[in-house]
Amino acid sequence: MAPILQLHAVKAFYGAFEALHGIDVEVEDGGMTVLLGANGAGKTTTLRAVCGMVRSEGDIVFAGEALQRRSTEQIAAMGVAHVPEGRGTFVGLTVEENLRLGAYSRAGKPHDAMTRMYGYFPILADRRRQQAGALSGGEQQMLAIARALMMAPRLLVLDEPSFGLAPRVVEAIFAIIDRIRREQRVSVLLVEQNASLALELADQAYLIETGYVVASGSAKALSDDPQIRRSYLGY
Amino acid sequence: MHLFLQQVFSGLASGAIYASLALALVMIYRATDLVNFAQGEMAMFSTYIAWMLVNAAVPFWAAFALTLVISFIGGMIIERVVIRPVENAPVLAAVVVTIGLLLIFNALAGWLFTYTLQEFPSPFPDRPLFGALLTSRDLGVIAVTLVMLALLFVFFRFTTIGLAMRAAAQNPASARLCGIRVGRMLTIGWGLAAAIGATAGIMVAPILFLDPNMMGGVLLYAFTGALLGGITSPVGAVIGGLIVGVTENLVGTYLIASQLKLTVALILIVIVLVFRPNGLFGTAIVRRV
């Protein structure tokens, strides 16, 4: 399968500080790639580089088109939906308005897509008139994912969707992500602290440390690697 | 009692004008964290444009509409040319730019139109209504403000572009991730604020007479109204503006000489900042560092 997203020798910078030192990452079309690593390793920075939110060098190619020198809003309109760290919902707007914004770069009425999202996340339908800020953490994460999917993206970029959520909620959210991925034929690039859960669902995995990719391969191979088991899986 | 009600109504009329300008201030503050000190002078300049059109025998309401369009475009150009370069500069730099704009518009108006007071026509006849409780002119000013507020409400609430502007003001990073061009939203926001300000200028000019310094006091009252409403709340700005208008009129009638009325605004600013820094409707601003 051809990759839908390819990063080659990508460096990223915060001001003069180099946070990524030339990394190679791929996401297969219809596949799910997970980035593992400690806090501050450069996982979030990798996602930001893809979406043009940090200055970067090297090649980032999405569906055959170079993403560099494109603005974040152009990249979004090309079909890359990014659910950022901390979810990035519009807390002062209603659930329904958040979803409408997800469909901003799509032509036509968002009604059908919205009905589909309410099917995946029935709780959002109950709360459609409420302000997003009044939702629980798990509901806000669902809203963030639903809003991203409203864009009908080809690539869904998720930054720690489990952050701050109870284990049961995390499992529910990952089950939905897995289902949506198959039904909507959307590829996923995921950053996740919960390594065992992520490796179960993903097909490719990369281990990032201090701005370098230190291990990569199929999720299966990485979860069998004794060193990774010890450091990230805890058994 | 009759005098009291009279003063309340006439206060509501001037309050409506302050509310419009306060709304323009709040719109820009929400979108860019910036108080546009030039908002008043921009409105004054717009009013001169309307004055020129009226003098060129354009019917009043046509001149009014045309002025709003010109102000909208002018506001967008100002954002693009003058504000955009200091977008990421320290806030003090941006504030100085707006003060510079204030001086430029003031001087430009003085140079083009001189500092002589000009009479500006009112579209509304000055007839007493309801046993002289209020004049038809007051009623007209209040009606124009209400219509403008209703249009803005519909725009921000029900149109996609209005929704995108709210999103861009609230969370620019997330808005970009939704594919919203935040820069364009800011440009449109400045255009709208300029058009709202122009409405305030045209409504106030028949009362104050038109001159380049006309909006100085009005801006101070509007700023007080915006602050009273909590600087981040559009509804608060409108209610704050009305409260300021009524307070100003009542205090000027009963307590102090009307020449001292402007101090009411300053006293209100101090009271708000001391006792309720978030205003009536504002939310506390917490910055994460």
C-alpha cells in the first residue's frame, strides 16, 4: 500500500531550538501509525510539523503533495484533520456550532455528516445545544474527534486522545476510533501515552526519543521488543 | 418625575450611540486583545465622508449606506496595511499604532475639513413625543441602534462566516485546524467595527456638531461602557453603553454642572476597575504561561 503521509528527514524548530533532528515517519493509506515516547521527545512536535504549526525543514508529503510552505488552514482544507493536545474545542460555542465549524472547509450542507456523528456519539446529540465548555472531559474529546471527522478528512491526526480521561472512557473512545477508521476509510496518525492500547490498534509504530526515531516497525514487532516492553509497556 | 424620565430617555439615546462604539471596541478587543484607540477618530472620519455625500445632494439614507460600505472597506484596509504588521508584536507596540492612527485621522480631518464646527443633518425630525417624554430624534437614534444590533446578532448567530469569526476570535489555533483563514476573519472584523463606528458617528453628529475632535468624549464614554460590560462581552458592551448614557445624563442634571459630565466616565472607570475588574458580563482572563 502506498503511504498517504510521508515524512523524510524532517527537522522542526521552536525559534532557534531544534526539536526534531531529521525524522522519517510514514502512515499507510487506510493504516494507523502510532508515535510512542516520553514527554518532550518530540511526538507532538511531529504532528505540529505535519499541520504547519511549527517551522520545519525536510520533506512532508501528503497524498502526493508537499505540505511545506502551506498554511495550517490550507493543510486542513486538503483533508488533514488535527485534534490537538488539550482537544481544542471552542468552549464558548455550542456542540452543534463546533460541529458546523468542522465542516467549514467542506462545500454543501453539513447536515448528513452531523447526523452520522450523532450516530457515533449519541451523547453529543443529547447535548447539541449546550456550550462545549460544559461537557465532561470524555465528551469534549468525543466532540473534538467528531468535529475533526466533519471535515471528511483522509488523515486524522490525534494527539493523546486519552489524556486526563478515566480508563473506561479511554477504551470507549478507542473502540469508536477503530470503528470509524474502518467505516470511513480514514488513515490515522496517533500520539499516545497508553502504549499497550495504542499498539493493539495500530499497524505501524515509531519510538521517538529526544527528537530522533530510535525504533520503528510494525506495531506487533515493537510490542514484542523486550526493551520497549520494559520501558513503555511495563511488563 | 417628568424631568427624570425625560433625562432617562435622552440618556438612552446617547447611550445607544456609546453602545455602538463600545461594541466596535469589544469586537476588536475579542479578536486581537487590542483596544483600538483610533475607533472614535475612524468614526469621525466616516462621518465627514457622509457629510460630503450629503452636501453633494445624495439623499440622507443613501449617503448613510454608502458611508457604511466605504467605512467597511476602509477598516479592512487599515487592518491589512497598518495592524497586520504588528500582529505578533508586543501589545504595547500595537497600542501605540492605534494611537498613531488616532492622531493621523484627527490631523487629516483637520487638514481636509478644517476644525470649524459643521452642521450635520439629522434624518429624524425633532418633535416631542408622548407628552414631551422623548423626542422623535432620540427615538430614531435608539431605533437605528436596535436595528444594527439585530442585524449583527443574526450575522454572528446564523451565518457560517459569522460563526467562523466567533471561532477565530475565541481560539485562533483551533480555527486554523478547521480550515478557517483567521487573518481574513480579523480583516472582516475591522471592517465591521469601522462600519459600526460610522453608524455611531453619523447618529451623534447632529447632536454634537461635526468637527475633528467630535468623538473624543464619545470614545471615552464608549470605552467606559465596554469596560463596564466586561470588555469581552458584546451584550455587556451594549448594556454598559446604555448605563453610561443614562448615568451621565442623570448626574449632569441633578448632581453636577453638565460641563463636568465627562468626569462621570472617568469615575465610572475607576469604580469598575476597583470593584469589578471583569465588568458586569466579562469573564476573568487567565493567561497560561
